[in-house]
Amino acid sequence: EGADWLERNQLSDGTFRYGWLPATDQGMPGNHALRQAGAAALLARASVRLDRPSFNRAAMTAIRSLLDKTTEIDPNRPDERRPSLSPTEANPVGLAGLLLWAIAELEEPTKDIDADGERLANFLRRRQRADGSINVSNSLRDDGDDPPQAAAYYPGEALYAILRSHHRK
């Protein structure tokens, strides 16, 4: 099963091997923060659904690593945690949403991870418009809107993460 593969392929830095090329018996080159965060979320969910505590430990290790490597507390808003990667490396709403989802799926997050989850939720809530839609612009702009031609990347993941986080609380 996929969760077993993820657990076996967790690297020493907490992230997961990106993939495996059986034809050459080598790891797949590349990596992406959004895929790593999604893998952590799915592993945390599998831990609860399959009653596998080792999956929960692996998910927490991945979440801690990703929080440290890909996010920061907003210097202007200490109650928010935002992506620190360039928006061209990872969509800010997508990364915050997937990390919050991962945290919300954990069996029992540590206090520091739970607090960072609340900060991620604050970041996502601030991106919500009056009509309920999410400003998914591929930037950290504070002007409240993305251009009309912008593709709506990751609003579902962000809303689902907020819902899971609220349900947990």
C-alpha cells in the first residue's frame, strides 16, 4: 500500500523520496513542496484510518521538516504562518492548505505543531474574500485580489483544510 511505501521512503531530513524508477533501480530526480505536504497529509490520515501509529510519527516528522523549510511566521502578523518559498516554487495557498490539512489529520499533534496549524489557518482565512471564495493568487500580495485571468489553484484544498482544522477544534 502507498502509506507503507511513504513510511519506508522517508529521508533523514523528514521528507519523502520523490519516486522510484524501477527500470534503472534509482530514485526519481526532483522534488516539490506541494507533493511533500500532500504526502504528509495522506500519511497522517492513513495513520488514523488504519490505526498505524508509525505512520503518525512519520507524518509529524515530515510536517515539522516542511514547516521549518517552507514556511515562516509573517513578520507583520505574528499570528500567521505563511509559505517562505517563492510563489513560483509553490503556490502559497496550496502549500499552506496542504500543510494545515496534514496537521488537522494527525492523531495528536504536538502543541507547537498545533499552534503552527492555527497560524496557517489564519493565513488562509485572511485570503478568503467576502463572497467566501479564496484569493488563490500565486503571490503573497495583500491587495485582496488576484487578476481575473488567474487560474484557481488549490481553493478546494485550502477550504478542506480549514474545515478539517475547525472540526478538530
